[in-house]
Amino acid sequence: MKTLLKVMLTIAVIFASTFVLGRLLGILTEENVRTWLEVTSTLSAISVIAVVVGLLAIDLFVAVPTLTIVILGSYFLGFELGFSAAMAGSAIAAFGGYVICLRWGEDVLAKVIRDDQQRSDMRAAFEAHGPGMIILSRATPILPEVTACMAGLTRMPLLRFAIFWLIGTLPYMGIAAYAGSVSTLEDPRPAIFAALGLYGVMWIGWFVYRKWWMKGGATILG
């Protein structure tokens, strides 16, 4: 288990460094995202969709304010297009991370964790606890990309990863997109309540899962 947490922490630090760098350079901030979407909304819906999909896709490499992008994108596009764009961009990031780590992750992992048994233990630990992590990964930034990379790194079957990813992502994106679509500049309360509610539910889920995990419960999802 320690090896699993070590690898996940290493990946998380890499993603976090891009977030910090982006903030220091003043790029990909919530203000910038709002400006880009406002500008493209004056052009066409296709332009807004392209920005939403593009921003969420590059989340694999540079941490972006996902919830802000989904809510604002849906404000300009409406629920159906906003939700579709959010799912498309998030899918590109998630499955892109999965494929990259499936293809090249093993060579990197061998340099980080040199002991074969430790790597084997890490895979077993993620096989047991990975499903819960993937489903609840939206509770915090960076974790969705980390779990996607871990799924590829441990060679979790693609269909299995896709199912758990959809279970965690569909309701999250759906609620965020709907809240954005019914919010206005005069009444942003739906978006605010949705953001607070989503994070609250996810954190409660993590708390419950952690308590169950520490009690040594056998994974139902595995």
C-alpha cells in the first residue's frame, strides 16, 4: 500500500507543479477562462465548445479549473451542449492519461520503484482500491488525472476503467452543467450551490470510503 501511495503522490506532485507554474505565470486562471469563454461566445457555439473541450483535455498536462469551465461553458451553451462538451474534454484527458501510462508508464515506474515485488504489491493495492478512488476522484483537483494514469500504469482493463470513470464523472458533469445552464449573471446561486454540493458530497464519500478502507473491508467494486 505504501508503494501505491508513493507512486500516486509522485504523479500528483508533477501535476501540482503545473498548476503552481500556471498560477505564477498568470495563465489558465479562472479569470482567463471566463474571458476566453465570453469572447468566444460572441463568435459561435462551436467556438465555445472548442474552448471547453480543449481546456478540459489539456487538464492531463496542465491543471485547469474544471468545475469553473463546465459551469461557465454550460452557461453560454446550455445544458445539452455544455454537458456534451464537458464529457468529451474530460474523456480525452482521462483516456489519454490511461493510454500514455499503459504504453510508456512501466519503463518510468521501473526507475522509480526498482523492486519487482513492490511493483507487484502496488498493482494489487490499486486493483483492490482503485475503483473507489476513480469513482470519487472528482472530490479534489488533480486526483482524476492521477487515478487515470494509475489505471493505465497498473493495466486495469479499459472497459473496467471506463465504467468506474463514468460512474464518477457522469453525475458530476451533469449537475455542474445543469447548474451552469440555469444560472445567470444576476442570479449565480445555482452554480454556487452546485459547486458546494458537489464538493460536499464527494468529500463525504471519501470520508465514508476511507473509514471502510481502514477497517479492512473487502472491495465490492473489485
